[in-house]
Amino acid sequence: MTTTLVRDSIVGDAWIQQAMAACPPQRILDPNTGQPTGDILTGPVRIAFESLFRLPEKRPDMNEPKYGAHLLFPPNVDFTIFQEEYYKLCGQVFPEHYNNGQYHGLHSPFRDQAEKMKFGGFTPGCIFFNSTSKFKPPVVDARFNPIVDESKIYPGVWVVASVRPYSYGKQPPKPKKGVAFGLQSVMLLGEDTKFGQSGPDAKQQFAGINIAAPVNRPDFSKGMPSGQAPAPAAAIPGYTQPGGMVQQPGYAPPAIPQTHYTPPAPIAAPAANTFDPNDPMFS
């Protein structure tokens, strides 16, 4: 199947569009009260840099290892719900950062996938955010059965995630502050191309290279021509001089930009923030 909406995918545009229509981003409602629980379904996304079954190894730049994943959205997703929740928390927790119609000095969770173009599957013009949790999130299949085979969850699979907005960096005060979406649970939708599944074809990458071994190491010259100038190197398939970029066959950047959302001004007397900064889920 031809996939042009996202990079490194074989599921086809039709399936992606059908999945997006069947499950757009939406607030989860309490079945008893019909009121929002505070959690949001992402709609179909692909995951990358996932650590859903075990904590990642701690790095020097990491305060505390957490479960989580990068959630890669396809193009043309309606982010209104996410933006409403983001700006609502900004107004409640960081009203002093509002000026000239925007919030300044806060880290936004919404990031362009072009930021990580060097990694497989990241599609310029599409949005991703990093969603984490201190606790191991439930991971289920489409029949709500817990997934115990960890090999079924890999970078590139399609999932629907449940996330919850939270603020950070206010109390105690920290240099980095903002609003993010914590990971609640994950449901597997289907398989797709695994990001970074195989390395490049060495034979293809080095095609046409014909260089004689240095004379001071004649043992290197076995099987290689000597005493003659090497033939001009043939063009290496798929390579362009620096400054250009080879596009994936069948891939075209999204023609429609992501929706723009204008944040509301914080209210004069912001409602009490229900987020508990001491909640270990989001610390």
C-alpha cells in the first residue's frame, strides 16, 4: 500500500484516514456522570523512544527515569482539545507569564517532528509530544487484553494513548516550567514498519569506490587493483551533495498545516488548580 501521509509506513493512507475518522482526539467521559474525567484519547499515533514495560537507564541529563513514549501524530489532526487543556492550565498556574496574547517563558509540549528528522518515522509538519509517567502504564490490545509479549510494542506501531495534562516547575520553583501530557494507558492498534529496523545496504552505499591500498601496507592490497589510478567513482544511489536531502519514495510533506489556536487570556481570579504538584504521577 502507498503511504504518503507519514514517513516509513506501509499501512496506506486510506487506513490512516479511516483510523483518524473513527477515533479523533476526545475527552474521556465518566460513564456514571457523563462528565470529563480529565483524561484525553489521542486518536491514532505512532510511538518512538518507548519505555512502556521497563524504566529506561538513567542518563546524566535525566532527573528521574520514567515510563513513556514519544507520540507521533499524523497530519491534519484537530488539536483543539489539547490546546484548550494546555492554555487552561497555563491560565490557572502561570497567569503571570501571559502577555500580548501569548504565554512566554513556558515549555510547550507541541513539537514539530522535523526536530527529529534524522530518526525514522518523524514526518516534518506533523506534531509529536513526549508523554511520561512514574508508574508503569497499562498496555492492552484491541480486545483490552493486557499485552505481555513486549515484542509487540516497538517504535513504529500504531496505538491510541490516554493522556492527562499537568503543570510542572511552579512549586517548587524550577528553571524549566510549563504544561505537558502525562501518559495514562496505551492500546495497540496495529503493526507498521519498525523505525530503524535495518541498517543501510553497505554494498549500495559504497558502490563504485575503487581505491588502491597504501604502499606501506601491501597486505591490504590483496584482491584490490594496484599500480593504476582508480576509476572515477560511480554515483552512489540515493546520495546527494550536502545541502540537499533525499526524499523517501512516495512521501510528500503534508500540504495542510496544523491548526492554529489562539490562547484565551487568563481570567482575573483563576479557579483553583486541581493539579497536585506533589502527586508522584507527574513529579
